[in-house]
Amino acid sequence: KHAQAQGDHGTEVMSSRSQWLLIIAVAVIALGLGMFAGHLKTEPAAPHGMTAERIYTATFLDLDNRPQPLERWKGKVVVLNFWATWCPPCLEEIPQLIIFHETHKDSNAVVLGINFERVSADRVKQFIDTYSITYPIVQVNPDSGSTVFGPVSGLPTSLLLDPAGNLVARQIGPVTSETIEEYINSHATKVKP
């Protein structure tokens, strides 16, 4: 009878452990799907007090140390993509960003890649050549952990500016050309290229 009671108790413990493991597994899967589903999120896109005028004052240095004012792309949808050479999800989305940029660069939208790591410009140039990146790339020092657009808490992070310069969406995790297009089409009143 004592052995039977221990056996039943052991089953209850295993059952309880199994339930917790199942709950944790489901939570991890749900979190993973949420992060990597590739859907641009609209909240919270812009930090408090972030206006289009302030956004357009941002100037970045390109890989030849020349200033690249964000205002240069005023009137277009701009996908700002924070990435790093060591980041596997960043590598995964590069072909998609190239497709989007090549499709829209001469009309209504551009991609601006923002290298967010401490590496030399030469290293980034080699990376660009290796991956045949066609969209413009600038560098930002990640030491502060924040940017004019607010904190960058994970890579890749993509921000979407409407043609007026308003920050309308933020995505942590990879995006695809299709999800950017879907967001633009479904938010035509906010993002009208």
C-alpha cells in the first residue's frame, strides 16, 4: 500500500511537471511565433515627442564617412533596418529587403540599412559585397543602446516611416518584402506612397 501511494504521488508529480513543461513549451513557441511572424507592429512605433520634423533632422554617416541626411528620402516610405553582420536573422532578411528596395526605389519607397555594431567600415563594405546588398548602408554606434528613434532592443529591428516622416511601425525580428507591402497596403491612410 505504501508503494502504491508513492507510485500515485510520483505520477501526480510527473503529471504536474509535464503540465509545466507543456505550458513553458507553448509559451516559448508563442513568443517565437510572435517575434518571427514578420508582421510590422504599430505600437509603440514612435517614442513620445517624436515628430516628423525631428526625425528628418537625423543624419547618419555612410561607410565613406559622408553625412546622409534622412530628409534626403522625404516623400517616400522609408524602411529603416537596424542590423549587424553577426546576426543570423539579419542575414535571413537581407534578400527580402533587397527585393523590396529594388521594386520601389525609383518610385515610392526605399530601404536604409543601419549597421548597428562596432566594426570597421571596411568590414561592412566586404559584407555588402558578399551579400550583394543594393540599398544604402550607414553606421550607428550601438554603445548608447538608443537612437533618435528610441531604443533598439533586438536585431534586426525595422522601422517604417511614412512619406511625411512619421514613424508608423516598428518590428523586432525579420521582415519580408511581402509583410512590408501588406502593411503599406493595409494602412493606406497612414502610409500613402
